[in-house]
Amino acid sequence: MSRRLAVRSTLALLLALDVGLTAWGFFFPELWFRLFHGAAYEDPQGLLRRCAANWLAFAILQALALVRWERAPGWLLAVAGMRLGDALTDLTCLAFAASVTPFALAAFPLAGVGNVVAGAWLWRQHGRLARPSSPVA
């Protein structure tokens, strides 16, 4: 797989993930609480929907990066920083939530690792693209 296709595919996958999380958080919060916390949906401060708004911002940034990264590789750094900045949020939820399901015990750490891997990989791709001797192909 070419670097161009790998970057494009990674950005598209991350975009799809965050669109899905956004929809889930905004429109199906009961399912979220049941699947991750084994609890009824009670969120008087709206923290899950706050997360959904954050995932929407991620999706928008990743959509812009998907369209613009080849002309402006700095977009890869923006997405990398965003992913790295989100690496600890799921583990924090796992550590402090009153209840979590077996699914959450598996999914939250995987999400954190996935954010680190995606962020580091995109950061590295930017570094490779920034070198004049490195073709994008």
C-alpha cells in the first residue's frame, strides 16, 4: 500500500469512527450507558453529549485533513495532536466511573492505545512528507 493510500485510509477510518461516536453520543445515549456502564442513562450535566460534541469537532478536523493533507501536510500534525490528546480520556473514565461493563474494560484501553498508535503514526508520516527526498507515493 502506498503512503498516500495509507494516510488517506487512516484519515477516512478515523473520520468514520468519530462520526459514529458522535451519532451514538447524541442520539443513543441510553445504549452508550448500557453498553459501557451497565447502567441507566443518567447524565444531568450532559457530559456524554459534551463528548459527542468533541467527537464532532474531531470529525470535522479529520474531514478537513482528508481533503487538504496532500497540499498542506501540517493537517496531519493537527490530527495527530488531537488523537494523542485524547489518549487518556477513556482510561480516565474507566478509572473513575461508578460502574463499567466487561466491554468497557476491553474497549476503553484499546481506544487509548489506538489513539496513541494513530497519533504517533500520523506524526511520523508528516515527518516523512516534510523531507524533500521523500515521495508521497
